Amino acid sequence: MKKRQRLQMASWAMAVMLLLSACAGGGAGTTSNTAGETGSGGESGAAPAGKTTISYWTPFSGGDGEFMTQMIEKFNAENQEIQVEQLANPAGDYYTKLQTAIASDQAPDLMVLHSSRMPQFVPSGFVTPLDDLAAEAQLDWGEFNPTILDSTIYDEKHYSIPLDTHAIVMYYNKEHLEKAGVLDDKGNPVYDQSPEGFTEFLTKIKNAVPADVAPLAQPDVRIDSYWMFWGFYNQLTDGGQFYDDNGKAALNNPQALEALEYVDSLYKSGLIPPKINDAVKLFQDKRAAVLITGVWSTGAFESVDGLDFGVVPMPQIYDQPATWGDSHTLALPKHGTEDPAKQKAALIFAKWLADNGELWAKAGHIPSVTKVLESQAFKDMPYRSDYAESADFVKYWPRNEKQGQVNDNIVKEFEKMMANKQDPQTTLEKANAVIDKTTGK
């Protein structure tokens, strides 16, 4: 990190120092509940004598939090040399707290770091490269899905261990699709792999289901349509460009326009009904035939009584398969003085999490380790194998330290388009302008 940036970070770090101390007991060694799942009071007892204790920060809650807590408890019960103590932070301010903790040298020993957040952390010197430490922890990079692994590599160095990918996929209500005659004899959706073919598929559904059932349920606010656009855009040959070689906005181009016009057509035609806020609940209530959203919804859907659904990868309507996705990865934060024993213990635990990815897959995520996908335990799980191939063609956001802010601003332009306040061409023009304004280009 540049010296000026370090000074700026340190100055505002003090503003939340007391909060961090209260939450984390001064840094390493204190744990808190994950979604209220561990013991009363949220504190774990002291590690048994002879064990190396490591602190582990996560942003998980709900189902994700429950499954991660179960994995930690299993590891602690099985391991004689390492004790993992977790602090589950609210997702909304997780990265702010994490940056502050690192800048003030109160970082945990291990942290969850989304691939999309790595551009904020790696160039700033907040993350420890792993190549020199990997051998001692018996890490074999060849065991990971190469597409997922690539999202953790900067300047040919490994900076984190990928745990999963969580991509957007297509869920469908079998009852509604059967009524529309768009299922094959195996219960899979049938449509021609083209924009016209997918539109025809949704039109058949619209004509067959009750008027209060959405052919495709998508919100007209927030990020969902942007995810869908990114998937379709990357399916086009020469699609997916976001910045040019000089870092300036390059999103206003023919391929992006083609993909965005298609997304817009789904809203304008009513195949996506207007004013949908909670598309997931609509699907759970059997009032949506199709839903394109993240794999993290799988666990919620399979717990709904009487919901007969299926799931497949993101619809391919252009030249090649592609979908939006991100990954949870496991990284070592930088400390003023590193503790080799804790670093080794943290990597051993991180490797164990990845190697036991079938436990994490219960949350719906696609494990990063190839042998996990090939295991009988994973294959025996319903639904997950039906979309696991998405890991091979997931498309991450571009690497830019301000990409989160860029995305937030572009979503606002998409919302204007879906509210009929501007057309797709204007939306891309304004998106280009907001990209350069946000990044300072």
C-alpha cells in the first residue's frame, strides 16, 4: 500500500478501534456466535494446552453461518493441535471492520475474502502471499478448479485458498413448466439456445400458467438484472469487456447493448412482471415458474414443503456458456509481526475447509476442490450436481479496487431503465460515464 494511503487508513482506523476491541477481544483469540449457533454468551473456552489457537473472521449468517459453524465444530473436535475461534461479523460492515483491523494491526489469523473484494486488499498489501507457505501446509493448487483458482491469483502469486464459487443459476417450478409443455422426459427445461428460443420458452409458460404466476421472477430494483446482464454479455463472442487497456470505461459497446436490450425486453414484454420486490419468496410461494438467482437459495427452496422444483445452470442463449459469480476464499491478513505457527495452523484449517467442501455445499455453494465434486457424498446431494458445471464458466467482475462502487452506481442506471425512464443505449452511455467518474479516469 502506498504510504499516503496507509496514513489515511490508520487515521480513521482509530475511530472504530474500541468497537473492534469489544467485538474481538483485542484481536486474535476471541470468538462470537455465528447466527446464535454456538454456546451461550458467544465465547468459546480457552484452548486446551498444547493447541495453537487461531482467530477466524467470517461475514456469514443464516444458513451459511449455521453450516460454517458446524464445520468449525467438526474440525475442532477432530484436530488435536489446532483450535479455531470464529468471529461472525454482520455482512454489511464486514469489510470496513476488516480493513480497519488490518490497518491497526488487530487482524485475525484467517479471514474470509470474496474474490470480488481482493482488488481492494491485495494491491494494498493487506494479504499475505501463500506460495512460500503452501508446501508446509501440504497445499496442492492442482486440486482446485482452475477457473475458481484463477480468481485468487495476482501477478502469478496465490493470495488465498478458494472455498467455493456461488454463481447465478436457473430454478424452475416443475408443475408450471409441465403444464406449459416445456419439460423433457427427464424433467429438464427445453428451449432453443438463442434469445428468441428463450423468449418463446417463457411465452409458452406465460400462456399456460395462471395470471398471478410470473413466467420469470426478477426484481426491478437492486442488482439481480445486472447479474443477468453480465452473464448474457459474457456469453457473446467478444463480450465481457468492461475497461479498455488504459482503465477507462468500455461498457458502451455493441455486444453489451445486445445483451442489455435482451434483458430489457424481458421486462418490457411482461415476461418478467413489474414491481417484483422479493422474487425468492414469490418462487417459494409457487407464484413464479422460473427464477434466475444465486445457488445460495438451494437450501431454502428444498426446505419448502410441496415445492417441486429443479435447477440448471444459467440459460445459454448466445455463443458460449457464461454466468455471473463470485467466490468465498480464505486468506491470511498481514500483521506487523507474523507468527509462523499460527500461519501454518490457519492454512491447515483453510485446506480442511476446502477438502470438506461437501459440508459447505449444503449451503448451495459449488465446492472449489475437484475431488469433492467427484465424491459420492457430493453426488448424493440433490440439486447441487445439476449446476456444478457452472464453476467452469463463471465470470467474475473485473479487477478494480473501486468495482463495488462502480457496480452500485451502474445498478442505479439499470433501475432507471426498468422504470422506463431511459432506454438501454442511454443506460450504457450513462454507465460508461459513471464508471470513469467513480474510478477517476
